[in-house]
Amino acid sequence: MTVLRVATYNVHKCRGIDWRVDAHRILNVLLGLHADVIAVQEIFEEQARLLAGGLRVEHRFAPARTLAGRGYGNAVFSRLPIELCEVYDLTVSGREARNCIRVDVRCAPDSIIHHFALHLGTSFFERRKQAIRLLSKDMLARNSLTGPRIVMGDFNEWSRGLVTQSLCKLMQSVDVHEHLGRRRTYPGTVPFLHLDHIYYDRPFRLHRLTLHRTTESLLASDHLPLMAELQLNV
């Protein structure tokens, strides 16, 4: 049996609720997770490199666009060996550029896990198009995927839209109300929405779900890290 700790965290450009940009503060939060794989949204390329160095793990960065002359997008950090990385364009015409980064990690000699890390759009109609792309044969329904899948990130979906409905039919979803006793997680200080989600294939069993709420994490970003401990028999 393998226990995998995965987390998703929107770091908000490493700008805290005090408006101070501090990647080292984000690093301290990530170190406190002790996670195997972490999906991070809203991060600059040089910040991702700094965090990977501080964590002493492999990482992959996928710029969705250039912001202030710097690569900006999603990153994945992994304690486990990364076997493959692919990036999928989720951009909808007329909307902000978005993407999904897929990282395949090896958790055992004969076991690969496919991690999809994403940040979806803020428009309802935008997310409907992104849902169709996400569930296509190019991505989640790809024939070459031989291992179990995990999808996590900031979905920007606070109601049961097409993304939520589709993924709940296809995969298991961590239930924050059942495991945390709350329905909302964002913003961290006074939550009134639930934007960060983790979905996983049925070979996994959810052992524990944690919303990493500390004095430092409440300051470091407007989101809090959501972490799941998943058990997998391999």
C-alpha cells in the first residue's frame, strides 16, 4: 500500500493579504505541508525555481502567459521522480490565457500516477469550454494513460457547473464539508466560496483531508493549501 500526500495552492504571485510579495513566506508554508506532490497556481517562473530549490524537489513550470515580462502560470513540485511532463492549452478566445500541466510521477517501480494541475477561468461559459477540453481524448480520456489520475487546482467554480458535474461522474472528489466540517475555503481569512478542488480515480482511497490553516498561511496568500492523503494499493 502506498500513501500519497498531494496538495493544491494558489499562491497569488506570492503576494500576501498584507500586499507584501514574499516567496520565502510561501516556501515556509509549503515546507509545513510535507506533501509528495504540490500543484501551485498564479506563480512566476523565477518564484517556482526558488521554491523548488528551497523544497529540494523536482519541479515543472508551465507559463500560461507573460506578465510584466515574466513567465506566469502553473507549477508542480514533486518529491517523487517525474517521468513525463505535458502542457495543454485551455485558453478560450477573448479570455485570459489558461493551461493545464500534466506531470507523471513514479511512486513504485511499476506504478505511475498522472497528475493534472490547472487553473480554470472565471467565466461560466469559459469553464464550460474548458470542461469539454479537459474531458477530451487529448487529456483525461487519453488512451496512453495507464495509471490512476489526480486532478487538482483552482477551478474558479463555486457552484456545480459543467466541470464539477463532469468530474464527479468520472472521478472521486474530496468533500470538504464531510472531512473539514465546512463548505467554503476561500478566502482563507473569511471564507465564502470553495474554489480549490482535488479529484482522484477510484483505485485511491481518501485517508485524510487538511486545510493548512496557520498564522503564516493566512498571511502568505488569499488561498489556503488544500491537502489530501490518498491510499493506493500497488
